[in-house]
Amino acid sequence: MKQYFVYILASKRNGTLYIGVTNDLLRRVHEHKTGLVESFSKRYGVCMLVHFEQTQGVQGALMREKQLKKWERKWKLRLIEESNPAWKDLYGELMKGRVCEG
């Protein structure tokens, strides 16, 4: 079964949030960061990867995305801070891991 990711991007700590789904997290975050696609994230400068979850299968990922989008903002902020209290951009750490695997 193919792996999918539900991810949260932020413009800054406690800033604008974006929630999405992808089967290639590095590629998708790179697209957000470089503004390759006209989108909400480009318009509002939302390109800092602050949270992600891996799921098995697209249905589980889409269900989780819908769930998170319905959550109150304070719940989303708490979710981010539980796994990433410093609000670090996790993209760099993912890139390091990819280089080490190759």
C-alpha cells in the first residue's frame, strides 16, 4: 500500500496555516517553497513545514486532512507544538534524511 502524508505548513510561528495531502512530501513542500504553483500558500507566504503525519493509503490521508481542517485553530496549534515546540521548519531535516538514505 502506498504511503501518503498529511502536512501542515505555516507562514511563521502562530501564523497562517495550510493543511494538505501528498504522496511525496519532499516534492510537495519544495513546490510550496518555490512558488511553482499559484496557490493559497504562495499568496500568503505559507511554506514552513511544521507538522506531518504518515498514513497508509489515500483514503486515510484524505479523512485525516478533512478532520484537521475542521478542527479549531487552537487544537491545530497544540498539535504542532506537541511534536514541534520550537516551530522548526522540518523540511531541512527531511532533506538531510533523504541524502543519508541515498
